Amino acid sequence: MPDATYIAFVPTAKRDRLRTILQTEDTGPLAWREHRTLFGSEFYFSGPPGLARKAQAYVAEWVITG
């Protein structure tokens, strides 16, 4: 099955924290990259479709509630 990529926007105030978390955790088959924008960063999660979607959904929820 081909990999899927999902994107989560993270505001500037939270992007450093998320980047640190992603760098220190073992993400297994999930790859991520960051594209900085004017008001935050777009985090791209690529890997097995179910895992990439769950990561994107988790980050989106984390941004709203955290």
C-alpha cells in the first residue's frame, strides 16, 4: 500500500515544542518534515495511511486544546 501524507498547521507559539517532541520520540514508520510559514509551520506526516492520519488528527487536537 502506498504511503499517505497529511498536513497539520501549528502556530508559531507551539511549533518549537512539537518539533522537540517529534525529534525525541521514535516515530517508527512515520516520517515527518516541517515547512515554516509566516504565522507558524506546516508539519507533513507521511507513512502508512492510518498512522499518518492519526498523527495529523492528534496534532490538530493538540493545537486546539494545548
